[in-house]
Amino acid sequence: QKEVEQNSGPLSVPEGAIASLNCTYSDRVSQSFFWYRQYSGKSPELIMSIYSNGDKEDGRFTAQLNKASQYVSLLIRDSQPSDSATYLCAFGSGNTGKLIFGQGTTLQVKP
Amino acid sequence: DADVTQTPRNRITKTGKRIMLECSQTKGHDRMYWYRQDPGLGLRLIYYSFDVKDINKGEISDGYSVSRQAQAKFSLSLESAIPNQTALYFCATSSVGDNYGYTFGSGTRLTVV
């Protein structure tokens, strides 16, 4: 079993719709979870972090964490073409401080 | 200026050459990392350092070496470059205070011919 599972996509949504990105992880002791956005050829950019079960909202982005199910998701409301990118989920590996990354989901927002 | 600076941004080198990629940061983070990214393979950890005297191998360290010259500087060397080291290389930093969230440099695109 991979440490982090993400559907590689592409996930295609129309402009203005809600995009839902999902990620499962294997490390039961992890306490920190992150979503990064990466445009083609650019570096990953941190867009959301979440540490407690439940939802965390920041503008059009909502991260959802369920530690019992080892599941983290990212919702993007009112999707825009500029949201078209690859989204990487990552979690902190135990107490090491290293992040374990998924391979990313490519999102395409069509005008 | 960027918080995490990588040089060079792009580099083409020949097989067998030694090459160094440099990373410097102004965030004051104690932890620094080197990753490579290849299409379909995601980010793979090469080396990481939790302080100047602490260097650790990642999952794909063969053919690479690193030097932590100061808290703010972490260099990656390819001792004898080979074509399958052609990739996009990222340096990242983190700290306990940021709950380990990484800040990435802008990347170095390396081509070995």
C-alpha cells in the first residue's frame, strides 16, 4: 500500500463549479496535513494546512480531515481557470518532520 | 527577494561532469531538503538535513551528495552526472514552528546530455 494515495486525474470541472480533491494516507500517527498547488514547471505552493478533524476554510478553499478514516480532502468553490494546476497532498511522517507527498491530482477548470 | 533561492534555474551539462546545485534561505528554518521531480513519479526525497551537523539520506540518494555549509545553505552535488538524473530539482525548508509545512525554492531544471 502506498503511503499516500491520490487519483492522478485529470479532474475536469466547469468554471464556477466545486472541485473536490481527495487523498488517503497510511500513517496513523500523523498530525499535520497539507495541500500544495503546483503549476506546470513551477514549485509547489502551500495553500492549506490542517491539523484537527473537521473542516478548515480559507477563502474559496476548504480542507477536510478525518483521521479515523485516514482521509483528507480539498474543496475548491467557484472554480476558476486559474485554479487549473496539479494539487499535491502531503502529511507529516510521525515525529520526523518530513512530509510524505502524494503524486498529485491534475485539475482542469474549463471556461 | 525569495525566501528560498535556488541556483542555477536551468542547467545543461554533459554526462560525467560534476555539478552543484545551491540553495539558500532567509526564513531562519533549521530543516532543509532536496527533492527531485519526474513526470509520473512525483516528488522524491534525495537528502535532508535537520541542522548543520545532521545530514540524512532520503529514498534516492545514490549518485548524489550534499553539504550543509551553514544553517541557511544546503548544496546538492551530482558527482558524475548521468542522463537519468535529468529532472526538476527542488530545495525546501521547514521548521517545527511552522508545523513542518515546507517552503519550496523555485526549482532547478537540470538536463544531462
